[in-house]
Amino acid sequence: MDWLCAEYAADDLLRTSGLVEPGSLEFRAGVQALALTVHLAGAGVEEWLWRTSHDHPWSGWVAGRLSAPAPEGPDLALARATWRQLRATELRAADLADLAGVAGPVPPSPAAGIDEERQVWLPAWQLGVALAHLALHLH
């Protein structure tokens, strides 16, 4: 039940942010990344913002949390399946990492001058984390 609550909260936050079209692959990646963050971090919005920030190693944190010994259950199984899907899926998007010169999600900023014509294939989690972070800021 915890996973479903995290996924519902993530869907609501991303939907109300208006960042991407609901139903798109980008939207789904954002919901999944935010749901994993909410589920694994617990806490509140400040914790989620920190976990999804550019300088936080989100993918390593998620992998570590999901591989830690824990009682098996449906919530953990759903979280693990979501993580596998996010890692296995790639999306074509603006090269957010190129802006900072490092790999990892960078929250897009119109003032930063992202060249949206320059597109690359990114792991879905990478775009999802950036969208999750922006949606939390807009909340």
C-alpha cells in the first residue's frame, strides 16, 4: 500500500506541475522517479528535493536502498520493478548533462540556455529525476 500511495502522490505532483503531457513517456519517467524517491526517502518535500537535486547521486542511492536487506513484500517488489524499468528505458531529450559538463540530471532553466534542438538518448531515470525535482519546486 505504501508504494501505491507514493505513486499517487508523485502522479499528482507531476500532473499539477504541468511540465510534461500526462500520459507521455516523459511524464511516466517523472512519476516513477518521484515515486521511488517518495517511497524510499519517506520524510517530506525538503528530503525529496535534496534527493533529486543535481549534486545528489540519485541512481546510486536508489540502487543501494533497493538492494539493502529488507522484508520482501509487494511494495518492495513494485519499487524494484519500477527501478528496473527506469534503467532499461531510454528517452530522447535535450542534453541536460552537457549544460553542466557532467553526467546526471540538471534541472532545465530557460536562463541557462539549454539547446533543446540538441537531443541525446538518456536513461529514463535521468530525465525523470530532473522532472521530479522541478515538479517539487513548483509545488
